[in-house]
Amino acid sequence: MNHEQIATEALRYRLELVRGPLVSIDDLDLDQMAGATVASAEPAVDSAIRRIATAWIRAGLPAEGLCRPWGCPQARALFDANPDLIDALDDIMRVATRSNAA
């Protein structure tokens, strides 16, 4: 599993959840943000990726889907049924935002 690709999709998914007039994904370089996030070696990011990947696999979703956009209904159902996974997304987003600002 490529942590950077998973982090990219986690950031994309989280931003899609809060997308609105004040948030434009098109203005962000998610690959760069994810790279900086993973490179920060923050334990919170590793833990968040592990929690998401574990829940993903237990839900029967294909492992390779973690590295592609999570727009499928099964992914949405996974996050809807597991609010703690939103916390994991927020952990990744928090480090990404901090890393991007540095």
C-alpha cells in the first residue's frame, strides 16, 4: 500500500465532504499535501491510515481501491457507518494543513 496515495484520497474525500463555496479542491495540490503529510512522519497520520485501511478491508472493499478516488457508494457507507473514520480523516487533514503552511 502506498501511504502517500491513500493520504491523497483521504484528503480528497474529506474535502468533498465539506465542499462548498469556501472550499475549492481545484486550488489545492493534494498530491503535494499528501507527500508532505506522510513525510512528516507524524504517528497520528500512520495511525489514521492504518485505521482507515483496516476498516476498508474488513468492509470487503478491494485494497487497491484505497489508492483511487473513494467516490463509490460502498466507501460512503463505510464512512457513514463509522464516524470514528471521519476523525481519522481529520487527523490526516490536520497534519496536511500544518505541513502545507510550513
